[in-house]
Amino acid sequence: MSFFADCEAAEQAGFRACKRCRPDEVRRDAAAVSKALDILRQAEAAVSLERLGRLTGYSPGHFQRVFKRATGLSPSAYARALREERVRDALSGAERVTDAIYDAGYESASRFYEGMEGKLGMAPSAWVKGGAGTTIRWGVAPTSYGDMLVAATDKGVCRLAFNEGGEELAERFPHAELAEGGADFAALLAAVVDAVERPGTGQDIPLDVQGTTFQQRVWQELRRIPPGETRSYAEIAAAAGKPRAVRAAGSANGANHVAVLIPCHRVVRSDGSTGGYAHGTAIKEALLERERAG
């Protein structure tokens, strides 16, 4: 829960606000942040910190501190995250990459490529065309949990799943060039198998994953969970900066295409029960049991 929400909840419960909380100031800060969020979401071009300060009645430096305390990001970083999310959505339906870039609010294609370098994984055109122009190498290997599919672009692993094969992979990337095996891929496959069999290893295995800004935050938090421990969906939502977005955190967890390396199996229900798993609860329970055993 955020600091603003803590203070508001205390007042609603009938407690007298402490002097440190300064409820009037807290409410003013919350209103200013809310106004700034609306401005940033509706803006078609970059909004300077100085302008946000004028519109909310704060000095630029003070407003940046207030905004970051509330959201975990500076206004400029939040605006960049919004543009990144817009361009991902635009790329999924655009006929031309350049149309998606400008629709998302970028002033030029060069600004887009500079800002998104290393974040989209596959080239932007591959997002529009279902993997067109991308070579994906893949293979299936036996593990303690059953046969495991591993697929990777030249940037990293883009799919890890149990009880899947080339047919399912082709459905996910219908226009990519799929190539089974290869010497370099064999080494990567061996490393992935080792990481799956030995919990807590494989952090250096490169990934090529796709997702919105919030999904990526959730996936980052999943990778921070130590082997042998679990988190609830509510805890993941809070760690990702959106404590009320529990359902969205669950959706982001389910949208993970790289099982185990992004350990979505370490998320359980608030009551401690196992919950669902894309590859079956038996595999989830087996993964957790091995991790707890050390």
C-alpha cells in the first residue's frame, strides 16, 4: 500500500492523523500526482517537469520528489513507460512500423529506436508480422518434469514450456523461420536444462520476452523471488508498483512465455494454496517441492 493510501485508510478507520502525516498536505500531494498522471496519459508530446510543476502548483524539484514517492518513477520515466506501452499496443495492429511509432507519440523513428533499444526483444517489424524476418531455433529435451520445449532468437530464449513441440511453437510465431537444433543452440539448450534441474541457477541465460511495461515489472519481480520461497499475487502487484492491480498481476503472471527462467510457479494464492499453472499443477508442485528441499 502507498504512503498516501496508508494515511487515508487511518483517517477512515477513525484514527487521528499524526502531525508527521499532515493529512491536508498528503491529500494535496495525491491530487497533484493524480492530475499529473492524467496530463501525461493524455499528452501527445513530451511534458516538461517545469510545466507539470506550474500546472500542479509545485516547484519542479519538489514535485518530482512527490511524484516519485507516489509512483516509484520520475515523471519523465513514467512518460517513457507510457510511450513504450503505447507502441507495443500499436505494433500489434499496425500495418507499418512507422505508423505505430508516430501513433505512440514519438517525434521520429530514430527517437523510438534509441528509446526502445534492448526492450522489445525481436525487431519491431517482427511484432507486427508474427515473427517475420526472425529466425527461431528450438528443441525438446527430457527433464525431471517431462519433455521441455526451448526456443530462442539470437537475442535469447523466447519460449520455454512443458509438453509442447514444434507445432505449438509455429502457432505462436506463424511467420518466423523455425530451425530445429544447431550447435550454438545445443549449448543454450543444455544450459536451460541445467537451470531447470538446479533451482537458483540460470540467471545469466539471456531472454527475449515480449510484454507491456507492467508485465515486464511483474516478470522482474518474479525473478527476484529466491528459490524455495513464494509470493502472493497481491505481494507481486505491490512490488511492481500497483498494489491494487492484483488481477492484472495475475494476468501478467499467466502471460509469461518463459517458464522457470521467469519463475511464475513461485506465485501462490493468498491463502497459501498452489493455484493454477499453465503447464499443470503437478509440475508446479514438483518445482516448488524441489526448490524447498534445497
